[in-house]
Amino acid sequence: MTTRAQIFTTRAQPITTPYDADITNFILEQRKDGRASDTIRTRVQFLKQMARTCNINDPEQVKTYIANADWNNKTKTKNADSYTAYARFKKLQWTPPKYMNVTKLPFIPTEQEIDLLISATGKMTSTVLQCLKETGIRIDELTHLKWTDLDVERKTLSITPAKGSNPRILPVSDKLIGMINSLPKNRPTIFQPHKDSLRDYLCTQRAKLADKLNNPRLRQIGFHTLRHYKGTMEYHKTKDIMHVKSVLGHKAITSTMIYINLESALFLTQNDEWTCKVAHTLDEATKLIENNFDYVTEMDNVKIFRKRK
């Protein structure tokens, strides 16, 4: 009987180093420890790449390899963390190098750019992008969506969390429901389950559109970009960071705080023109709030609301 570990090693690139047994046993140990397949895959790819030029059982050689690699500090830290897991498995004496990471605010495209990309891509890719734009879920969460997770009557998607996120139920538009229902129903999952294939389709189609429109910014739009877009727009709309945390499924509020800075930077030069309305009754006030008006103050027995133009 074929085990999941055997399937994994079959799909991975062929091992052509003297460390076949070590890497294979490392894979099995990682699976026993409950590590996610994507995490294992990333770690194994790094080990195999490194094993072509140095002894992966010699921590000093590994440290030199990482130091000389043409990577940014974030990638060096990530790969050092991968080796830490391997060194622990092999019981090697290893002190991870420390690199100072430069934190940058992620790229946020305009809604027009996102919609251009959605309209120019194929049926599957455009539906993926629309779903990510509306929900802000991770690509791993999207590829695990099942047809049973879509509630057409309530217009919601039930999200099974990835990377330690919280489970959640998110609203979706009639447009997205229509796009999803137009996809073939020949598998339990709504979308193509292999995210690398989805990413390849996106890269090919966005490159063509970027060249056609002479807009290199389109090349920067990836799946995770739309998660950042959703978080930023939700905070701009509500100014409620706990709401954004709930939508994105973050366990810790520290992961969500970036969207305060993003929203501030993105709308720094925005024109401060407002549409103002007054509410004389509770019903009128409720309707204004439902239409994204913010309460400002009360004067002459009426409540004043405003919404940015």
C-alpha cells in the first residue's frame, strides 16, 4: 500500500545527492510531527538545492552556503529555519545565523487594476481572483474549498483555516456565486487543488496583460496581494481593526495591525470631500449606516452622518 509520504517523495524532484536516506527520513519525521505538506515541501526543496554543492550534515558548510547565497535577508532567515528543523532531526549542533529583515509595506493595486486582471484571465483564474478579492482568504484556503462550503441561499463561503488561522464564514456576491457555479463540478473541490498550477496560469496571463497595457504594476498582483487588498479596504471602510482580524482569520491582532499603516499610506493624499446626510429617526439612521455612512454628531435633534465621495 502506498503511503502519503511515498506519494510526496514521488512528486518531489528526483533526489540526486548522497543524502537520499536522510532527506527521505526527514520527510517521514516531519509528517509524523504533523507539519503541513507545503511546509515540508519548502524545507525539502531547500535541502536538495543545498545538497548539490555542500554537505548538509555539516552545519558550518550550511552556514557558509546561506551567507554566500544571492538571497535577501528574509529568504536567508526562512532557509535557516528550514535547516534548523533538519538539524534538530539529525541531532546536529547548529546555531542559526541571524539576519536583519527589512520590513516593507506590501504592494496594493487599485481596484481598477484588479478588475482588469479578472476580466482578462480565463474562467478558472478569473474566478479565483474574484474570490480572493471578495474574501481575502489565503490561496491554501481557497484550494481546499469544497462545493459543500458554498451556501447559495445565504450567499456565504465556509472557510477551513490554513496556517493556524481561525475558521470563518464570509459573505460573497451574486457575481462570485455565478462565476463559481459556471465552473465544472467534476471534483469535490471548487477550484483546481494544486496552487502551483493556478499560480502558473496567473503568471502567464498577467504578463500578457501587463505587456498589452504597458502597465508593469499588473505583474506584481499575486494571490496574497488580494489578501492585503481586502484587509486594507476593510479597515478603510470600517476603521475597525478587530473586524479586519475576524475577516482575515488572524489568531493574533499583531498580524492585523499592518493594515492600519497600509490604509493610512494608501489614502494619504485622498481628496477629503464628503456626502453628508441627516437622520431624523432610528430607521433613517440605520439605513445610512447600512450604506456605509459614518455618524459624526448630533445638532438640532437630528443626527449627522457622512461618507467619503
